[in-house]
Amino acid sequence: MKLGLVISDAKDEMVSIQHQLGLKHLVSSLRIRGEEKGDLNAMMAAKCKAFEDVGLKFSVFEGMGGIEDIKLDRPGADEQMDFAKRLIEACGRNDVRVMCYNWMPVVGWFRTKNALPSRGGSTVTAFDVADVDPDERTFAGEISAATLWKTLESFLREIIPVCEKWNVKMSLHPDDPPILTPLKGIERIVTSARNYQRALDLVDSAYNTMTFCQANISAMGEDVPAAIRRFGSQGKITFVHFRDIRGDKNCFEETWHDDGQTDMYRAMKAYYEVGFDGVARPDHVPTMVGEPNDRPSYAVKANIFAVGYIKGLMEAVEKQIGL
């Protein structure tokens, strides 16, 4: 397993933090404005070179935006598919081998609280379906699960051959939260291990893979180590969000990495058992006392704690299995 943090650019303060933590791989994306879409390869090359110049490897592209019309089956989908293909090509040409994406149109990562008190005065994000207005809608109106399954399959059938050509793996992130109740009129589909398997089976390819977000798998009611073995044994885990929660899909709060409901040691051991050698990153960490909470779940200090905790788990497993 390789560890990394999310870094926006080579001038980000997280660059020096990564070096201090002994990490070499990172997760990033591109800030793409409409007028720049025609030069994706140059943009990607420049970003990879900037990271390389500071001693880091851009390994995972996380945040494939700009494909909402594809997800919603709206006019503009063809243009966005062309963009998606060129983005995959740009990743492949520049040795970025994993593309993390999701199939949550319009309403993506969603929380009802962004500053719930947690351990020692820190704050975390939380979700409670009871706090969601059932009558609220977005511009997209009501979107059914049937529509989302249809558009996901169409997307994968067209994008996976491009991924195979450029050696870039599509890594599907689960819905967050993975609730069955529509959010603002939009249903969700990647909400269970069974549905995840269905998505992975839509196109039979080693390039149709998953981002194993532990907290969402736990919220689904699944045993996390068992799920790692299930999907990892198929070679389907290409990126990991190593995090935890307390609760279930309908009502939960984020936790410190050592304070959630998952047996993190057993989870780490399962990654080693299936031979996972991709990138993992801590995700959705608390905001500590004295830090601004302007980016809930993405504060700096608890990320440092998380990396140390994860490294300790890795060393413990390695010693236990004799590595």
C-alpha cells in the first residue's frame, strides 16, 4: 500500500507536509475552465511536472467533474463524453493510472451537519436523513435509479475501451451517504455491496474498478474486512479512502481514525491478504481546536494524525505476517 494526501498544486502547504511524513504519492485533479478543455494533455503534463520537480508522484486523479449531462441523460452528454475521453488520454500520457469518479449527479457528498462536536473539542461532519427536506428539488428535478443505471452502463461501455487503450483504471466511488431515500429528488445506486458488484459487472474489464471508501462500506452495513477480501480478490480495488464513521447510512457521524466502528487492524490486514498495492489516503478527518473549519473534513492536523495511525497499522501487519 502507498499512502498519499490530496494536494491541489505544487505550491500547496501539503507538499512540505507530505515530505515530512515520508509520503511520495499524491491525489489531485485539474481546475478546468470551459475555455481550457481543448488542452488537457498540456495541463496534465504541466501539473505532473510541477509535482515531479518537488519530488512527488501524481498517482490518482480524483474528481472527474464536467460529466453531469452524461449522468442525467441530458443534451450535452456527447460533448462531455468527448471531454471524458480526452481527460483519460491525458492521464494515460502522463502516467496517472487511476481515475476516481462517482455517479452522484448534482447532489454529491452530502452532510446535514458540518461542525458536530467530537473528541476533545474537535468537530466532524454528520448526516441524518431526518434533517433532509423531502420536498426540496434541484434543477434536475426527479432522477430515478433506473436512469442512473442506464447512464452508468452507457458511460462505462464507451469509456472503458479508452481506459484500456491508455492504461487508466476507472475507480468508482460509492454514494456518500449510500441512502436509499432520494436526496433532493435524485435517487442513488451505489448504495450496497450488491449494487457495487452490479456496477462492476456492467462491463467486464480489469479497468472497471472501485474506490474502496471504508466508511461508506461500513454505512451500508457491510463488514469492511470481508468486503475488502471480496472485492480485492477480484482485483477491483484500485484506490482506498481509509476512514471511519459511527452509525449507519441513515444517521452517522465521521470519527477520528482510531475511534470509529470498524476494526481498522483487520481492515489493514485484509488489504495485505488481497495484495492491494495501490494508493490509499486518509479522508474526512476532524477539524482540531484552533483550526478554521472552512473546509470541513479536510483540515490539516488530523490528516497528520491519520497518516501516523495508518503507518502504525501497516507496520503492525507487516511484522505479523513477516514482511
